[in-house]
Amino acid sequence: MKFKGHLAKGLILWMSLLLFGGCGGGGGGGGTPPPSQNTPVDTSAPAISGFDFALQEGDFWEYEWDYEWSYHDAWSSSSAEYASRFRITLGVPIEVNGILFYEMILSGTAVAGDRKDFTPAGKYLAVTRNQIITLEADGVTQTVIFDAAAGAWPGSGFFTSFPSDTLFEATLSTISNDYINEAAYQVSESASSSNCQYFPGVGTICGGDYDETLKAREYYIAGLGPVGLYTYSGISDSEWSSSSQADIGLTASSLRGDTLPYLLEVEPNNQIDAATPILLPARIEGDGVSEAKFGGTTAVQVNVIAAAESEPNDSPSAPQAMDLPAGISGDVMAGDPNTSVEVQASPDGTPYTTTFEDWYEVTLGTGQTLNIQMRFPGTAADLDMYLFSLDASNNVTIHANSVDDNIGQNEFDEQMSRYLSAGTYYVAVDAWDTPTRAAYTLDISTGSSSIDVCDWFSFSLPAQARVTIAVTGGPGFVLADAAMSSVLANGGAQGTSINLPAGTYLIGIGQGGAYTLDVTSP
Ligand SMILES: [Ca+2]
Ligand SMILES: [Ca+2]
Ligand SMILES: [Ca+2]
Ligand SMILES: [Ca+2]
């Protein structure tokens, strides 16, 4: 009961902060055009030099960020951490009052769950008369976010919001975080001591006897514009404390001559009719983690990928990597090149050392049941198989095995099944009593015969072409025709190469972690 009572108190306090947030007239950005915009500016002598740089369509800034939040009291403790990156790319400009404003196209992730949103202010961006100005989607509302001409301007912010009723100055400082460490102009907000105080990222707090530490700093570099953010917010009284901290830093920009050989995914793309069009060749970096907020997943049936064994595959350091679900045709004989492993048929069984001639590697992006079946009919062989993983020191862990006496039982198959966490595993074949070469088929599949697609991409081929698709890091992909009438291929990191007629095609990525999608066509 104590636990619940204090939890409720914490919630009520946070809610009251939010409620009071409306009373103080804080909150930057906003509708009133800043006075400096109507003031003639002497562009020949700006207060800060280097901010009269040119923009053009295609310019980009890529930022990485992290955010952490925590709450503690005597009875409970909770925290959350987020980290990702996003990119601003300039699109087609529009002209407003003689100023060219470029559309800011956001890709990647600028939102920390439902806790924090770093999405830059405004929809369009201009640099003119030594000012960096954003324009809202209404095409009318302009906000100066950095005024190098005057050196001081009414509040506003790019990644956070500064109060519009406060005059801000840029001072030369240094931005230093995991992503950037350079001299930069700092625009910072500090709390005042009145009863009703505006705190960046929190709102206006009226009354109370809490200890508050609140900081927000944005950073700008000449010739480059906004390069990062630091915020810290800590609130506590004698019984509880809550804090949050965020860092953003620029990692690449066309204004520095950087090029990036990949695109960042743009959500939401969870519905087929919202598939992101891509041009080949394409490399896209994205993630598929808890996408309920983007529209969830669509289950798509997948096909077994038929593959021939490819020797040498004699050890876990040189295995044959397989996409799932895989149907492998191979063969084995005692005396083939192999790796010796000490194993146990059961946890309390007697250890024995045996040789494994064929090694197959599979990677699971999420926890799943792995089903493995090996058949070798028409032979007089006793094959066995083990399912292993390796730790950082290459020590073997046994997850499952199947070691029937096939000759004695006159049944020439083995099967094993195990629920496994995300990771890399090895299916190893042992020619236990196999003096004559024996052919086998090895089927490896996850518990389901479908993939839960959370990210859709589409591409078009003007003529027949051979297309290669691979997804590393995620649970795999499906390739389908635009009507989704048939799945043409599926796989993962090993990818697929397929001849396709002219037309439009869909690629769906399964939910289960960060991934890189490569689509190429020679
Ligand atoms: Ca995604
Ligand atoms: Ca073999
Ligand atoms: Ca056997
Ligand atoms: Ca998605």
C-alpha cells in the first residue's frame, strides 16, 4: 500500500506540473514573429560572423541522440533509456516574402518513446541576412532560431523550445558529447527564481518547495547551423527525485562535404499502401522494435529456401550461414574434415567427444522456437545432430540434440526443437556411424511459417533485371509483387538474387531489431 501511495503521489505531482504548465505563458516557438525580423539589419557587420551561408536542396544534417529518465523514492525506482539518430534533408524550396525556405524532410527517429520529442521546430528552413529562420507548415509563421546579425533574439529553439518572452544571446562555448566535441555558439536557458518559473522541457511550475535543477543548451556552428543540444532536468523533494538528460550531436552534414551511403527509414511504413518508395541501388538503415504505435505488423507467409550444402563447412568458425526457413541438401561421411567437440547426450549424461563434419549457422533476430529435422532415407547411416551456441571464448553451449540409434531402430531421421533467445546458433551434423557417404536433407525453420512485417518498401523496375536483396541485423524480409498475390522470395542476411520482370515490387522487413536493407541491381 505504501508503494502504491507514493507512486500515486509522484504521478499527481507530474500531472500538476503539466497542468500548471499552461499558466505561465512559457513555451517557445510560437506564433508571434520576432521583432528582429522587421528590423533593418546591417548584413555587412553581423554580431557573429559565419552565419550567412547558403543552403540548397539536398543539404543534410545527421544527428545522433540519447535520452535517459529516472525516478527514485524509498520504495521504488524506475528508469528508461533511449538512443537513435535522425537526419534533416532539405527538399524543394518555397519563396515567402523574398526568402527561400527549404522543406525539412525528417528521416530516422527523433522521438524517445512517448517521453521526448526532438523533432526540429518548423517545417521549412532558411538562412538569410545572418539569421536562421524556420517557417511553420502554414507557410506564414516565421521564427528566428539563431540571430547572428543582432547576436540576441527573443526565445525559440530548434530541438527544444525556449520561452518566447525572453531575450537570448549566443556565447562562444564548446559542445561536448558522445557525438561531437567542438567549439560552438551556445544558446542556453536557466531558471529564474520567481514563484512561477518556466523550465525548458518541463513547463511552468508555480509554487512548491522542490529542488529543481534545469538546463537547456542548443549549439550552433558557423557555416553549419544547429549542431546539438544538452538538457538536464532534475526535480526532487525529501522523499523522491526524478531526472532526465538528453544529448544530441551532429555526426555528418553535406555542409561539411560529408556524404552518407545510406538512407534512414521514415515511419510510419507499416501498411503496404504506405510503403516507402526506394531507388536502386539502395541501402536503408532502420529498426523494427515495438511498432504498435506505427500500425503494428502484418503476417506474411514465407517459403522454404532451398539450398545446397556448400563445403567447406567443417567448423563453427567457418560455417555455412543459412537464411530461414531453410531446406538444405547435403551429404556426409565419417572421416570428412571436422571439428571435435566434447558433448553430452543429456545434462546428466556421460560426456563424450565426437566429430562434427557439417556446420550450419542461423541467426535469430528475436526469441523464437527453432525446429530442425534431418532425414537420410535409403542409407545405412547413423547421423546425429546438435544445436550449439558459442560464447565469446568459443566455449560451446548445447541447446538441443538428436542422437537416435538409427540403424538399430531402422528409422533414418533426427529431429530437435528448442525455444531460443535472439542470437547466433549452429546446427552441427555428426557422421556418427557412417562409413559410406550418406545424403541428407536438413530443414531448419522457426516456430511460425510467417514473418511479422513492420516496415514496407517498394521499388520499380523499368525492365527485367536481376535484383539482390539482403537484410542484416533483423529477422529477415519478404519480397512480393505489388499486389501481394505471391511471395517471390524471403530470407535474411544471406539474401536472395532473383530475376524479376519489369514492374513494381514490395519488400517487407520483419519486426525484431535494427537492420540494414541492401537492394542492388547490376
Ligand atoms: Ca521500422
Ligand atoms: Ca558435408
Ligand atoms: Ca543418429
Ligand atoms: Ca514501420
